[in-house]
Amino acid sequence: MSRHLAKTERTEPHVNASSIDTLIGTYTPNAPATHWAPVAEFVRDAIRATTLDDAEQVRRALIFTTQFVIWAVRVAGMPLTRDGIFDTALIEEHMATRTGLSQTSQVRQRSLLLRIAHDLVSAPAPASTTSRTSAQQPYTRAELAHFAAWATSQPSERQRNNALAVLTLGVGCGLTPDEVRNAHADHIKPAGLGLHVPGRVPRFVPVLDGWEEYFRAVRDANPAAYLFRTNGARDQHTLKVFIRDTQGMGPKPRPSRLRATWIHAQLRAGVPLNVLLPAAGLTSTTSLQHYLAYLPDPADSDAVLTSAKAGA
């Protein structure tokens, strides 16, 4: 028996550390180069820092982590830091968007991402995704008033226009960070108070009530150009760097939460889901589940339910 066990142990496949490092170092995903290049070393370094030692598991980890990190940076507008990216609430948010996966694939991908997060930041999965200031938490009126003062107090005209663009396109139109930096004057509706959003989910979005004045200011300052103007590269770091370098005391706006504020305004107004989803560039109600956690409880839920009218 002992000889048999020894023989079995010797014939099991073994992948040494150098082979794992080669796998990580040569990995290239099926993703646009402009999406992969800015996050490539971040992803590779993250996987190297985990406890994974099986080649197939490392391969899956590279695929899942690349998809997650690209989404976190380009869609959620997160800074490229381990603590910021490998947050369990953000992982849950990402998985809510992966509606095309089977249940088995969902479980496998979620479990592996949570394991990686645990290895990197020692963060146990929270009981509630609302335990942190998440990307789905809307801003209050007082916070928006502070951001309006922040935008209009920037020292140069271009900085003021860019700050207003970040604020207005996020809260007033519900654009993602990616869409904010790529919004162009050519996308504005001829009447002037709405925006055609091209890209993965093309749509038209009217400007939210109360934000028309700021939208006009942004439109008039950029009559034939990008609404957010930059002399440098227009990539996923553009908004983050601009906001970081602006002047002003107190907190600065986070583009993903500006969009969340717009989504919450629509939900509170009772906009039907078949209108809200395409307007927000979403394809599934699953994407809204984390936003619902921040809706205020109605004073009398029974009254709300009984006031509904059946039939057409």
C-alpha cells in the first residue's frame, strides 16, 4: 500500500513556480488593447500575490480578474488600487452585471474573485453590500450643492467647464465615467436639452429637471468639441486625474456615485423599468438590485400597495 501511494504521488502533474510565473507574465486576454494595457501589470501583480498554485486555477483567475478590473475602472470609475478594486461589495456589483453566465459559472467566478480579494486585502465577505460607501449610494442634496460650489469655484474657465461637465453629465444625464469623457457636442439633441449616447448601449437621455442651466453652460462652452476637454490622453484615468487635481476643500465627486444619484432619482420618481433600463444603458433588472438598497423605506408600505390600480 505504501509503495502504491508513493507511486501515485510521483505521477501526479506538478507545476512549479516558474511555470506559473510564465503563465501570468505571458497572459493576454481577449480584450481591446486599449482596455488591457493600462491594467495589465496591475492584474498580473495581483495574481502573483495570491496563494493560487494550480495552473488551471491561475488561468481562470487571470480571465476573471481581467474582466472584473476592466469593468471596475472603465464602468465603476474606481481608482487602480488593490484596496479600491478588490472590495467584496464591488465584486458583488460586478457579478450582478454578469447576467449571461450560467448559475455554475456565476458561483465559480464569484468564489474565485472573493478568494483573490481575501488573499490581497484580507477582506471577509460582508453581510451586507451597504456596509461601505459604495458606487450605488446616491449623493444628498447638501453634497450636490457642495459639488456645484466646487465646480464653479475652479480657477480657470476650462477647469470650471470640465467640473460642470463631470457633475452635469453624471447627475443630470446618468452617464457612466466612460461616457462622460467621450460625450461630444455632436451628441446633443438639436433642441439642446438631451444627449444621444453612442457606444455599447446607444440611447437618448433627456436632462434631469434642475440641471438644465448647468447643461446649457457645458453645451455653450463646447459648441463643436468634447464636453469634457483635455489636452492629454482621453483614457480611463482622465476623469480621476482631473478630479484629483482640482482645487477646493472637502470631498470631491465620484463619477460612479453621480450616476447612481441619477438612477435613484428615476427610481424614486417611479419611472417604469422598461423605460429606465434602456435610458441607463442597462440590459437587466439584476443590475439595479444594489441601487435598491439605498431607496428610503416608504412611510406606509401597505398604503402604497393598496393605492395601486389594477388593470389598464
